[in-house]
Amino acid sequence: MNNDKTWKLFFIVILCGSTLFCVKGQACEPFNSPNNVDTSAVPQILALPLSSYIGKPVDSLFLQLPSNYSYRGFMPVSIGYAKGVYQAYGNYGSNISHVEIFIDNFQYLSFPNRTPTTTWSMTLAKLETISFIKVYSNNVCIYGCNNPNYY
Amino acid sequence: MLYSSKSRFVYFTSLILFSITLVFFNCRRHEDIQFDKVTHRFFYLPSNTSNIVKNIAQSIYVQNQQNSFVRDLVRRVGYPVWNKVIINGSGSNSSYRNTGGGVDFIFIPFTNDNGTMVNSALVVEMTASDTLYSMLYPQEFPNFGFSYVDTSKTSARDVFLLFARFQNLIYGTKEYWIKDNRLFGGGSRPPSKANVQFNDPTNCINCSVFQMEWWEICFTYSGSNCNCPAEWDQCDLCSICAVTQCWSGWTFGGGGGGDDGWGYEPEGSTGGGGSGQTSNWWSDPCEEDAGGGRVEPCGTLSEWSPILDTSDVLNDSIIGQRLKRLYQKAGGMPDSLFQAALQDDTERTFTFVTSISGSISDTVPMWAKSGTSLSSSPTLTANSIAIWHTHQDDGPTDPYKNQSFDGPDHFKLFKNRIIDGYPIQVSFITTRDYVYAVIITNPIKFQSYITTLAGTNILTRIEEKLNNAHIDAMDLCTACSFQAKTEKGILAITANNNSEISGVKVFRSPRNNLNFTLLSP
């Protein structure tokens, strides 16, 4: 019986170990997972009345944008400051897009905050007021372009 | 549960086999994903890629799905440089040639990450009814013949000029050692240094229809004794013999009637005007019977070689001198703008622009402008070669004084040069005590390093990733000054100032006594 337990343990270790091996490795990131393939984000984004969200909380736009985003983060400027937040669709390939949401006056987040943006509160950022919106498809600006105040 | 010895053996053996299978498939999955990385990179197109190139990439993508050749192709010749494609013709299959009309040629160069030469070019021949693919290797040039009378046919010289143009576009190469005299002039000229010039495409004639360029190649022969060839009649003073001979002409589309230029037809080809290599064009020509008179391009190219201007590109002392000279071109402008930025805490920026007046080319600072307290955006044009901005401090107690480059600064350089395509080579920052400069030494490595470091192709995410990597490095040095922390930060996102990896070099100079030296890790 002890041998049985030993072998079962061996089997479990192999199962978990081989799985963890791939989970840990960057190479196992699923490039083609549903969140990394954007097939409909841009038309859905452009169908929104984007200008109507100016002056409203960030979350009001987040709630209407396509929910299958791949990343949501901050747009840093200098060291410890931000000019807004973004939501992205896809990661590689020729079918990527992202929305840049500019915030002129932060009321909930305080700066400078010289920690990586991964530690910043997106919950508070959602409460901030939108000043400007830009949309990119395959890294080419397709909405809100050429405003010299938002680059 | 009780087992007999035999059933226990079967049970344990099954467990072991299952475990091995599990590990095997996990590893296969790992390999497949590695393959995906290569494929993804192969088919990653810059945002400004033309539709005709996108269509070609899409066609190759479909071919690869059926034949899985990309990984082997990348191993042999590297990745396609999609933003350096040469299009010969209208790009719309329209009939523009006086003879053999309705043909477009698209040439896509392939390079290795760490290489300094263009390894091959994919030639895509588009007619109204068909599209033919073939790989062209520089070693194949003798196949095309050395007769330059019938300009409607591709010659060995055309092959050389095509690769020379790619070398110039990708690596900035302008000089070559040319050992095969049949390319230019024949005779017994010894291996000579040749300077190849291509004109500014904006000056070409009828550019909207043809994409063609004027080329000129000049050989400089330096003899040390009286063995100058007879045809070099200028060599009267053999001891100081230094002669220049030039050839010139139209290429990639032809001049005047448009009859001059590319017709991909190697001598001896049985294909009749085309390479006939659409089938399995991706195959290694050294592993199959070439046939059709095509010499297998398996040897090392020795008849010409680009002269890599290592003294210019890699010598830090020369780079430092050039940075100083460039910075001094702005005169007192950086200092006065820095003082203004200090007064109103508003960042200033300007652009160094190449200005051509007649035959004289000069660099001038232009378009000084203000930003916000934290950032600015320079005006950029097709002749912008460097950008400058301030990192002003707010006062004697402000911890931000002397701040070196930050993550978003480096991102901007990446975006301006790689994504937007402006020919920016240098980014300067003036701080209270120092001037910093980042110079791009290899744009391809720069692009590869940044996208690999960020793990994404989404611009804003690249910026955020660079920002965070910079801040992580700052935090590692707890006892450093703010200036030293920010220097650690920029070093962290430039592979510790290893340009062989990052494609850039970071320099620093005292502000009051300009002397740019490489920033040490």
C-alpha cells in the first residue's frame, strides 16, 4: 500500500509539475486566446457616442466599451504621473486596438506616485472625469487625432 | 485495495507511460507556442504598411498555413522588413510599361536580427491575372548577365543596385568594396571602394506612376605605384594616384519612357519572363535541384561587400564628438529655453532639421515650442534628425532636478522613429547640470528589443511597460540620488547600454563643458 501511495504521489507531482512548468513559462501565454483576438472591438467602439462621455466618469465609458478587453492600464507621463488610462484589445498581430482616455484633473488619485502603475488604483481612476478620448486601430489613430493638447 | 504483483506492475507502468505522455505533450505545446512567436513576428506589419504589401503578407500567411515554411525561412534568411519594401510599378497592376505591360514588381528584403547585410529579397511579380513569388539572393547576380544594352532586362548590375538600395534603406550603407569589375566598367581595375548614392525619392520624375530613382556609383582608385590600368588615363602621377570614376542611371522602374528597369529573367531561365518559382518559393535552393539555369546561391557572396562604417556607428568617441557638434548647432537655444522652462515650469522642445540649400546640407534647430510641466511634443517632418527637450527643475529643493530619461521619453523616441517613421537619430535632454542623449545605432534592433521587452505591440501598453521597468530599476538603488536613479532606469530599458541588444546608446555630458561620454551601467 505504501508503494501505491508513493506512485500516486509521483503521478500527482508529475501532473502538477508539468502543468506549472507551462504556466510559469512566458511562452505558454496563449497568443490566440479569445482576449487576444479582436474581431469586433473597433466597430463597437466607434458606434458609441464617444464625445458624449467627455466630462463624465471614466467608468461610464468602461461600462459601454466591449468587455472582451485584453488589458486595462495607465498612461504614464514623466516619472510618477499619468495623463489617463487605456483599454486594449489584443496584444500582437494585425488586429489590435486600444482606447486612450485622457484625464486633465485627477481628483481621486494623487501624484506623484513613484511606484509602478501596476500598483495604482484603477478603482479610483474609474471615478475620474474624462477630458478627451482617442481610439487606435493597429496603432493608427482613427478617432480624436491631431489635437495638439493630447499626444 | 489489493493488487496482485502482475496487476500492480501494469498499473504502475501505465502511470509512468501516462506521465511521460503528459510531459511530452506539454513540451510540444511549448514548441508550438515558440513557433507562434516566430510566425507572429514574421507577419507583424507596421501600421503604415500599404495595402498592396498587406495583401502580399496575407497571401504568404495563407501559404504558410498550408505549408508551414516560415520558421525555416526565418532560420535561413531572417525576417521580412515590411516597412522597407520597394514597389516597382504603380502597385495596382496597371499597364505602365512600354513593353510587357501590366507588371508590378514588389521587392521585400529579409534580414537577421544581428546581421548587417540584407540576405535575400522576395520578388513578387504581379500581373493582371497572376502573382508569382520567388526568392532572390545577392549571390545570384551573375545569372542575370553583364550586358547593359537591353535595359528592359534585369542585369547583374540591377541585382547589385537592388541590394545596395536595401542596404542603404535598412543599414544606411553607402560604401562597398567591389571586386567584380563586370558590374561597372569591366577592365582590370583592382578591388575598389565605391560610393553608391541614391537620389531623394521625392525628386524623382513622375513619382506618382513610377517609383524610380537615380543612382550614381563612384569608384575611388588609389594606386601606390605605377601599375595603374591604361584606361585610367588620369593616373599620370602614379605615386599619388587617386582617381574617381562614376556610373549613373535610372533604376527600379526606368527613366523617361518607363521601359528601363526590372524584368526578372535570369539568363538561361526557361521560365520565359518570370522566375517560374512560385511553387515552393520558400524552399532552400541549396537543398534541391535548381534547374532552369539558375545558379544555386549557396556560396558566400565575395564579389561585393558593404563597408560598414564602424568608425562612425560604433566608435563612442566619434559619436560623442558628433553629438557635441550637433548640440552646438543649436547655439544658445537650449540654455535660453531651459531658463524659460525653469521660470514657468513648462517643458520646452525643439527639432533638429536637415536643411539643404543648393549643394550644401546643414543641420538647424527649428520649431521651439512649449508643452506642459511634465511633457512636450516636438514638431516632426521628413527631414527631422534629432529632438530635444527640457527636464527643468522647479527650485533648489525639488528632487526632480537633473532627471535623466524616463520611460515615456524612451517610448516617444521609439514611436517617432519606428512607428511614425520619422528619421530621428538622436534624442537630447537638457537638465540643470547635464545634457543626456540617446542615439539610435540600429533601428531594427531598437524595434525588436523594445517590443520584446514590453511583450506587446500595443503602443500605450509598450509605454506603460517601459515606464514600469524604468521605475523598478530606480527602486533597486535605494541609496542613489534621484539623478542616479533615473540613470539606472534608462540603463534598464536599454539593455544596460548594450547597443548590440538594444539598438541604442545613451550618452551624458556636463552642461557647462560639453563632452559626451557613454553612460556607464
